Amino acid sequence: MPVKIDDEVLFIMFDNVEQYGFDEHKLRLINILSASLKGHSQYARNELIKLWDDIEADISLASEPPTEEQLSLEHPEMFDVE
């Protein structure tokens, strides 16, 4: 079911891109809003729905705990066995 885009959803989107540091999504959001101001409202609405889905997917990925392999690459000292 598509998300109904309203002011509250836009605030949530901005908060999420700031909180998670999704700079690419922030730039997309600004560009989409700019398009809507230039009279491309249907395009902007469709793109906002896609962006919402992308942000939700990236938040889900960011919320997953790291795998043992990721941990060993990021913190090899934790796996130093002598």
C-alpha cells in the first residue's frame, strides 16, 4: 500500500535522513521538493514514495547487527587468538 505523503511524512523523512546521516537521500529529497515547486507535482509525489521506501530499507539495513565477518574486519583485535 503506497504511503500517503503529507507534512508529517516529510518531517519524518527529514528526521530520518538527518539521524542516520543519509546525505544522498537528503539531496534527493531536496531535489524532489524543488521539482514540486517548479510544477512537477505528480513526478515529485511518485519520487517521494520511492524515496520513502529507500529510506525505510536503508534504516532496516542500518539496524541489523553486524555479522561475525564484519566485526572481524572492523575489529581484528577482538579475534586475535594466540
